[in-house]
Amino acid sequence: MRRKVKELKRIARGNLTGNYLILINAFVTCNIITSLIEMPFSMMTNEIQFSTQNIIYYIAMVLIGIASVVLTAGQYRLHLGVARTGKPNRADLFYPVKYHADRYIFTEFILFGISLVAMIPMIGGIILIYTQEDFKYYVGALILAFVSFIFATYLSLTFDLVYFVLNDNEDLGMMKALKYTKELVTKHRGRYLYMQLSFLPMLLLVGLSFGTAVFWVHPYMTQTTTLFYLDVKGELDTVLENRKKEGPAPEPVMFNQYV
């Protein structure tokens, strides 16, 4: 049974009951870790574009991005536990850091490389703007930028769920994980796009709240995405039936064990 986005959101809200603080703690912990790593490097930057300090800073940003990928994969693993059992295992947040972190890192590099290819039309448009003064070239640059946007959106809709796949299949290679992810979402890109667009009002709320609402919006969006993954995988019906048989999960202890 393929569920509507509205139904997935309803289930997500139910799953978050009693688990919200744990997931918020995980989200905050990941951001604190990356911020603490980034802080000393950001203080090294200066106005000289190609100075040694700036080069070190940019290298550090790449490494911080890698750390962020692995920690995000840990959040996905935590959300999978919430969706499947209602009993999140706090140790799941750092599981990808300890085991097979290279799979997530190199998958991200592959996706980054594919994204660069998608950006080629836009880069061509930027070159047109800087080398030509005729108005028609500006129109052409806009068209090329739009082409890149379409490609990037397609890639996002196709491979966004790959870290759920990697979490669920520890013996699956990176290329096979990407291929399997593509097969999963082939007939569901439209529904996934609609789901992402349906969160725009909440993202607006995040902006209006100066970012504070993200602590509630992010777990909600991630849990809904987790349920979408289980749905397209054909596992959600079994999960919900098992959860129904087991009855409501006991409410977890509400304190931060990460910080």
C-alpha cells in the first residue's frame, strides 16, 4: 500500500510523540560537534584570498562536511529506529562514525561529482555573462541555469534516500546502493517532490522564528522522509502492523546523553 503524504505526516507525528526530545538532542549534538570543529578554523581566515590560512580553512571545511555527512547518517539511523520500533537507540547516532564511515563519505563524494556535472550548464551561463555584453546572452545564461536546476532537482529526488539504504544494507557497495536507491524511487519521484514542497510553509516558519523552529521542524521532516523510504521499500505496512501488535512504546527518559 502506497500512502499519501498526508498519511505519512500523520504517522510521523504519532512516532514523534515521546521521542521528540531525543531527536532534537541528536540534531543539536551534531550541529554542536561540527560548530566546535569549525570554530578555530574560521578564526584563521583573512582577506588574502589565497593565503595559507585560507587554504587550511577550505580544507577544514571539506573535512567538516564529511563529518556532517556521517553524523547525518547517524540521525537517519536513529529515525529508522523510531519508525520501526518506537524505541530509538541513542547509540545509533554515532554508529556510522564507528562502523563503515567510509561508505557514507565516498558515496557523498560520488554524489558531489555527479552534482558538478549537473552544474556544467550553469557554469557555462556564468562564463557567457562575464564574456558577452549582449542581452540575449543573459537570457541564454538564465536558460542554462534553469537546466542545471532541473538536473540538480532530478539528482536530489533520485538519490536523497541513499543514506537510509546504506544504513539498512551494511554489506551493499556504494555504487550498488546508489543503483538500488534509484530503483526504489523510480515511480515515486513526483510524490517525493510533492512531500518536500509541502514542507515549505514550515521552512518559512523557521525563517520567521529566526531559526528556533528548526528544532521541531527538522525531526518532523526527517521522520516523514524515513516513513516515505519505508513506504517505497514496501516495509511500512509490516512495521505498522508489528507496532500495533506490540502496543505503545514506553516513554523514553527525557535528558541529553550526548552532550
